[in-house]
Amino acid sequence: MKPVIFGLSGTEITAEERAFFRDADPLGYILFKRNCETRAQMLALTDSLRDLSGRADVPILIDQEGGRVARMQPPEWPAFPAGPVFDRLYDLAPSSAIEAARANGQALALMLAEVGINVNCAPLLDVRQPETTPAVAERTFGSDPMQVAALGRAMLDGMARGGVVGVVKHMPGHGRGVVDSHYELPVVKATDAELERDIEPFRTLSGAPMGMTCHVVFEAWDAERPATLSPTVIADVIRGRIGFDGLLMTDDIDMKALSGTAGEKAAAAIAAGCDVALDCWARMGEMVEIAGRLGDASAATLARLERAMASIRPEEAPMDALIAKRDELLALA
């Protein structure tokens, strides 16, 4: 099994993708808006990915945070709120905000599980700062680390109850990035002491099953390499000070914050200590290069994957009732 998660080009697996995926055996797959048309179509697609991999629990990911980051959209699927909605309620009624986030996470997971998705790239644990790029700020749970952790924990718990594994992101914190890493490389000049605030939510939720790195340079830790490609940040900060021992994936290696070919970036991320490279755009040439550059997933990666997929604990609950409960609580704000 190759330590990579690949995207797909359309609403079903092409013949070329099928042949390539069978040979490469990626750890998992990620879906985007281009892959999401109807419930029946998505369930057929995810069933075909499970059949192709031969693994009933093959990770099938999506970014469905709510708000601006939502691959499954109305009218086929309901819209879900983003983090700032829960932030506003937390200012008035913390316990109500936590319960709303938990209900939201469970309802969201039920929607995903219905179409065969078992991993959601959420919640964000980035701590918002005055200078945070809007690309991150508009998705966060707030500016207080304890609050971010509390709401993030509630969403993780809700998603697990709905049958979906959550991914905490963007480790060790994207809150001080003043540019969007989709297009530029953020460089953070904060001191080690100041960065304690950024890693606090991740440390509080260090037992999360999966995590995602950020493409951000932290000068206090490694002035030369972004976190995704830094052995120092991954070993000393993410695995060390934060204490995270879950499955660690990169953010999308196609983002412009990183330089080099797709294969070079994927290989460098694995060499730095990431468990899995995330390559989202289904460009066959790039996927072939990545597969050629990567060896098999390590025993430690496979053990982390097994633990993560075993963390799902579905509970019976009607989705409509969970959404109604969430909305009733959010109306308090």
C-alpha cells in the first residue's frame, strides 16, 4: 500500500484510473465537488472504490466543514454552518455551543456515511488572530485556544457518533498565516513562547485519530522548510510537544506554498515524517510520478491507520432531529 491519498477526475472511476489505482494501491481517496452529483451516484462511486481496494474500511475522504468549504452542496444535500457560527454562540452560552457543535458534527457525518464517505477533513483547530488570512479566519472556531479545543472536540465526537473519522487541521496551527497557502507560502515570525497558544488546541486533542499538516514556515522552529516538509516540526512539535500519534497527512501537496514536482513534494513529506501525502487533483501524470517515488507505507503508518478507522462508533439518531436541535441552540445567538 502506497502512503498517498489520491483524488478522482469525475463522478465515476475511469478505466485508466481503475488500472492505475489497482497497481498503485493508494492508502485512500479524496472526493471533491466534481465527484459529487447525487446520492445514488456517490454511493456507487464509493462502493466501487471499496471493491477496487479490497478493503471495506478504505479511507474515503472529503472536505465538508460547512460554510465556504463544502463539496456536497444544495439542493442535493443540506448546507451546514461554518465555525464562526459556533464561536458567536460560545460567547453567550458555552455549553449550548458545544452541544450544537456535537449535533452538527453527528448530522454532518450521517450525511457523509449515507454515501459511503468515512473520513471528513474537519475540524479546524487553528486559533484565529487579528492578522489571520480570511481563507482560514472565516472557518475557525475562534481566537481562544480553550474554546477552539472544546468546539473541536464536540465536532470530532459528533462525527464519530455519525460513523465518520475526523481530521484535525492544520497542524501545528495556521492562525498566524497572513497569506493563503493555496497561492503563497506563509512565513510566521512569532516566537516559540507565542506559538504555545497556537499548538494548545492540538495538544488538548492530541488523541485525535487523524491530523493534517499546514504548509507554513515557522521561523522559531525551522526557518527553511514549511511544517509539512520539516522533520523538526513533525518530530519535535507535532509528535513531541503536541503529543499527536494519530495518522498524519499533508495538506494538498498541489498548493502553491510548496515548490517542486508532485513526486518530489510527496517524497519529501514522507521523508520528513508525515504518514501520508495528499494529492487531490487526479492528474494522471502527477499520480504516476508520486507512486513511482514512494515506497510502501510503514508499519507505524499502517498501525495508525487501523487505530483511526476503528475509532468510529456509530449511534442511531435521526439526522433531521439533530439539525433541528443544532438550529434551536444556534438561534440563541
